[in-house]
Amino acid sequence: MKTRTHCELGTLGETIAVRFLESRGMEVVDRNVYVNRDEIDIIYSTGRRFVAVEVKTSSAGANPFDALSEEKLRRVVRAVRGYRLPITALDAISVAVTTSSVEIRWLRGIP
């Protein structure tokens, strides 16, 4: 497996997360949305509501959720408040990529 830059790894993780959500019947309505300087990685619709998703990706055996800090969540929540549609929940998806596998974890409804 080729060594990826931080940005390439993040983009790969977001693409995997989008496919994961779509395979579970979610409609992805937006990606990489900036509200001022804060970003929402993915916004999906369940048909009745809109949900924001923060995606964390890692390689080399690290736990992606270790990078989900309170400050990062504050910035995402700030972006959610300024988004043009009413977002009712915040989820997080971790994507752990190794040379032989991809592991996905989905935390729904982060307080």
C-alpha cells in the first residue's frame, strides 16, 4: 500500500464513510461544508431529518476516535448551527485503514 499524506488519508476516509452511509440507506446531501472557518465533513438525510457527521481516519493501527477532541466537536457544532438546513443530530464515523483491511465504527447521536 502506498504511503498517503494526511489530506489523502482524510479524503479516503470520507469517501469510505459516504459509501458506508449510502449502503445503509442514507442519502448524502452535502460534503466538506464550510460555515465560516468550521467544517462539516458529511451531511446525510434519513428522509425525515438531517444529520452531520465528523469523520476521523487513521492508519497504522491508531484509533481514529482518539483525534475526536472536545475542541473539534465544538467547531463542528458551531458549523451545524450556521448551516442552511436544520441539522438535528451529530454522528461520528471512524475509519481505520491498514494494508489488509478497513474497519468502520459509527457513533450515532453524539451529545
